[in-house]
Amino acid sequence: MKIKKTKAVETPKKKILEYYYMTPEETDAKELTGLIKSVDEEKIDVWPALNLMEVVLDRDSLIFQDGRECFVDPLDLQFLEENHIQSIYVVSYEEGDSLKARKVIKEILEAKGGFLCSDTEDFMPMYTAETIL
């Protein structure tokens, strides 16, 4: 009796992209949920106690999580002060959801201002409502 070998189906690994959303306006995750028009309301969840918002997209979720505690370095704190940053979120989404995620982020940027920036030493590249898509 021969044993038939089957190939294991490889599932593609998810690549999670991570940025910071910074705005000079004081805002919370609950308020951010009201700014999103491109995704059905039932696909948006908020956990006010954690100041966290989840937007379910096609492959994974777009997450806005309070990111203030990430910034303790004196140079980072100087950057925040110079740019009058009041609210900071760690933003993450799966690379395959980039178009939808950026559409949601653009809606938030248009309503609340601020910018989306990279987790790099100089926060570049940086995106605004005008440059994100």
C-alpha cells in the first residue's frame, strides 16, 4: 500500500504595517469612530476604557490604540511639544488592507487634522490628508 504525500498549503504570512497618528486636537477613540464613513458602522468597535478603536477590514483589522505611553525619549517629547501634539495613536493594519485602511485614515485626518507618521527616528515618511492616498 502506497501512502500518498500531500503538499502542505502555505498560508501567506500577514505583514502588519504600523504607524503613529498624531494630532494637535484632543480626541479619543470613541470620537474617531464617528468620523468614519467608508466602513459600515457594525464593522467598527470601540473600547473607551482602553482608548482603542478597531475597524474590521477585508483581511484583518485597522487598529487605533492610545500611544501616548510610547513616547518617553526627550527628543520625542520635544517633537510632540514643537508640533503641539495632544493625541497619539499607534495605528496598525495588514498590508493587504492598505487601500481601505488609508481611506479610513484619510477621513480621520480630514476631520481632525494632524498626520500619520512612521516609527522612525525622524518620523518620516509623514502623511497628511492631502498626501495619504
